[in-house]
Amino acid sequence: SLKGVGYFLGSWLIGISYGLALGAMMALVLLALPMAYFGLDPQLGVSPSPGRLRLSDVFDRSNPNLNWLSLARLFLFASRDFWFEVPLPFFLRTPPCAAIGRPCADDSDCGSGTACDAEAGACANLNPGGGCGGLGWSRTQVGALLALYIIAYGDGPAPPDAAE
């Protein structure tokens, strides 16, 4: 949930000032550090068996299909994370093609994701990278959607513990 709140807060603050957004994110991390340091078990992440752990110890030799499944899950989750960090926000922020190039007198004549270019007298893309074909959402709207997804996904029901 804290990651989702940070995502929303960062997307809102970056519209005001990059420095402010960066400072707020650093403050949130510094706020969470003491809780992590004092609240987590010191044995967390320590191997119960002494000695070095080799890479071959990680793989299951008795069931190679489990290793292939693990590799497939690695790529599945990595591609999902990439999709939510790069292409989806670009699509949501890019304005629709019909909104670019329309005649305008001021910004109120333009659609979402565009602003009136006074020199050209036409609506222009707000995004520095250009392009069209998306939804034209604001940074705050994109941040809110992704933050809600992160919070809902993180707080969703966990699968039952196999050890029980």
C-alpha cells in the first residue's frame, strides 16, 4: 500500500515540481527505514545452513519441469512490470490523434493531453516525445490509476500457505 501511495503522490507532485516530488519520495523512504530496521527480524534472509550457497543448489534436480516453470514465471512477471512502467503510462498520457492540429484560440478549445500553440493557432501535443493515439490523461490521472492497481494488487487475497 505504501508503494501505491508513493506512486500517486509522486505523479501528483511531479506536475508541481520535480525537486518537490524527489524530496517527498526521499522523505517517505527515510520515514519507512526505521520501521524496516527495527521492525524486521534480524534473521530474515539468513540461510539456516552454514556454508556457501551455490547456484546449482537453487535448482530442483529431481523435477526439471519446476525449473522451467520458474523461468517462465520470471519472464512473465518481468514483462508485466515492464508493461506497467513504460508502455501503459505512455499510452494513457499520449493524446488522441483527433485532438492534435485542431484550430484553437486558447487551451479550452483543445482536448485532453493537448494545449493551444498560439503561434500555430492549433492544438499541440503536451508531451515532449510527441505522438498520438492514446487517451490523453494527466499525470495525476495516470498515477492514480496505477497507484490504485498497485494497492489493490498488493492488498489482494494471498494464496493459502502450502506449509499449513
